[in-house]
Amino acid sequence: MDGYTTDVNYPAFFYKEMQPVWLSCVSRLLGFAAPDVARPFSYCELGCGLGVNLLVAAACHPHARFVGVDFNDRHLRVARAAAQAAGLSNIEFVHSGFCEFAASHPGSFDFMATHGVWSWVAPRHRAGLLDCVSASLQPGGLFYLHYMCHPGSTDLLAVQHVLNLFAPHVPGTSAQQVQMGLKLLRQLAERGLFVDQPGVLKHLNSLHSKDPNHLAHEFLTDHWQPQHSVDVHQQIGALGLGYLGSADVFNNLDASLSIPGQLQGVVQQTQIPALAETLKDMARNSHQRMDLFQRQPRPLGREDYVAQLGATLFQQLPGAPAGGPVTFSTPIGPIEAPQALCTALLLRLAAGPASFSELAQLAAFAGQPALLLQTLQLMLMQEIVHPGNPAPASGHSQAHGLTQWFERNRIALKVLAPCGTAVRIGAAFDQAR
Ligand SMILES: C[S@@+](CC[C@H](N)C(=O)[O-])C[C@H]1O[C@@H](n2cnc3c(N)ncnc32)[C@H](O)[C@@H]1O
């Protein structure tokens, strides 16, 4: 449809970063007031695919309302069947393109999100997506936008171009076409095609083990375009939304942890925000971004920030290590956190959820709230710890029903209502992840 793959289904993927509990926690950690997920709220996902992310959110928040929009009815049929099987009455899937949705459903949402869409669709659909946000995001509401970015994705442009040109000339589904295209590229690589582009070769080899349906959606669109983050921020800024930071918490860490050593000083000294953001993407060789924006941003005053951060609950996830030290694998290499800090935190959280204020009283962090915040963010990133769902008593039967539907459909996810998320089954904590 308009150059977008529709003949095979996109796989069932889950991203913790899209969940309301996570988004509101990250926005608070960044110093901005977030919609309160303990109270009724509304959430819309644009381009929801099979709806996995939205289904998890709806199961964990029965008191909230969820809407998924997609122009692929095959995807929505699966999503609706899952909602029905899990007994979710607070979710609706709307069969619509973005342009039509913006014109016909002027809703009002506290959260709007889109993942795996922006850098894959034609400019008119990106404009439609922006119209949806412009028409429907409440003041103070959060917008999550995922996209491929420069410079990490730049060297795939030529690969995508070949795959897109080749596909219409081979028979079969788009999943088969993309596999044929990759085979051709590997044959050419053996003959030295990418000899001076080791980055492309590395990418090509990493695609080998991926689900062909995923690859078809990823590479066969006619409008594949990584973005410069500053351009995206400018477009979203024109709607009256401000950039808060990343939903991927690693990127919000202090530059001393999240930028390779020799570049830290340069990035930290840069006074021009757009330049600093670009340099960060370059220093990290970022290939995708999960940006978090707020309509009419609501920065918290110092007192409110301390109070709201202090009240934020944290909980250990299944498979967390019993003690430290912990080696965190980050996009710029491994970071080892000291044994005393990790062990103190892990032992306390093994005993049950705790607020930031309670954790700040641990002897290992005495008088060092910034160090606690940093350690927690690394643990959030590595799925050792998760923010607690402030309405933990709710959603248990729906969460169970959805987990059962996942099981029947061989989707290795378990819904965790007390955290407002899902975890991969069998994904015991792995330091090499
Ligand atoms: C790559 S999938 C991502 C699905 C889901 N967000 C996820 O991350 O798992 C992109 C989805 O966006 C939908 N989509 C693409 N362009 C669209 C448009 N213009 N209007 C509505 N849906 C669109 C596709 O049908 C597809 O289901």
C-alpha cells in the first residue's frame, strides 16, 4: 500500500519503552510532569501492527483507554482476536490510514506513540501522522517517536536500495523476495563488493538470522529514509511539542557514561543543543532513536522534582542477579558498576518494591542521589529493574488472559501487571545482552 509491505504480517515485537508506566517514569526522571497512570488516561498507537505493545498496556491498565490505528486489516484481525481472547474491553483497533484518521477521529489522548513507522513511510503519511498528533495530543501529553537515524543507519541506504529494486523482479511473497535479494548481496560481497565498507558487511551478516517477514517490512518499502534527529525535532517542535529526552534511558545518562571517553569533553562543551544532539548520535553511531516529546512541556520545579522522584517505585524483574558487580552492555561498550552499589540495590529490591527515597537511604548511596539515579537507569536499561505500576492491584486477570493468548500463539512474552510491562519468557538475565 503506497509502497509499504502488506502481503506478509509484521512479527509480534514488544518494546518496554512504549509502555505508559515507563514513559511517565522516564519523563519524571528527565524532570517533566507526566500524565498520572494511576488515574484514567488515554493512549493511541499510530501504526500498531499486531498490537502487542498496546495489548500489554491495555491488560495492565484496565482503567485506561487504548486505540490502535493501522491501514493493514490483516494485522488488526490478529490484534482484535487477541483483545477478545484476553477479555480486554478497553482497547479499540481502527482500520485507517493516518491522513484519514486525523480527519475523521479528532480524539484526545494523554499518550501518542509510533514505533517502526516514521522512517519507512512516504512523506504524505509522515504528514498524516503529524496531523494526528497535532489534532489529538493533549497539552502535557507525551509523544513517543521511534525512527532510524544517521549515522548508524546511513550505510544501509545502498543495501536497501538494491533490495527494493530487485524484489519486484523475483517471484514469491515479499518475505521470499527479500531473502533472494540478501542472497544476491551476499554473493556480491563474496566477490568483494563491500571490501572497503566493513560496516555494511557487518550489517549484512547480522541480517542472516532475522525473521524474513521482519526483513520484508524493514527493507522493501519504497520510502526507506533514516533521519537526522535535529530535522525530526524541528518538525515535531513546529507542532508545539518539546523534546524531553530519550525513552531509551541509556541515552539520558551523563555523558561521562554514555559517550566514548575522548569525545566526552567536546560534546559536554557544545553550547548549541542541535549540534550537541548530532554529535551524540555520531559519537554513539546511533542507528535508531526512541524520542520522547511533550506538548507544552511541563518542567518540574526543584521541590516537585525531588518529591515525584522520591515517590517513584522500583521493582526487580525476574532473572535479576543476586548481587554485584554487574557488567552493563551498552551501545558504546561494557560498563562495570561497583559490587557494593549493585549488591546493596539488588538485595533491597529482592525483598520487594521500594521507592527512590527508600533506596536513597541505603548506606551505599548515602548522600549520593545522582549515583543512585545513574545505577537505577543502567538497571532499567538492562531489564534488571523496572518502575512499578502505581495502580498495581489492577489488571491481573487481563494480564493472565493475554499471557495465555501469547502462549497459544507462541509469542514468548509474559505480562507483568505490577510493573505495567511484559518480559520475555526464558530471558534469564544475561550479562552479555
Ligand atoms: C513495522 S510495523 C510496526 C508495528 C508496531 N508499531 C511494532 O513496532 O511492533 C508498521 C505498521 O505501520 C502500519 N502503517 C504504515 N503506514 C501506515 C499508514 N500510512 N497508516 C496507517 N498504518 C500504517 C503498517 O501497516 C504496519 O502495521
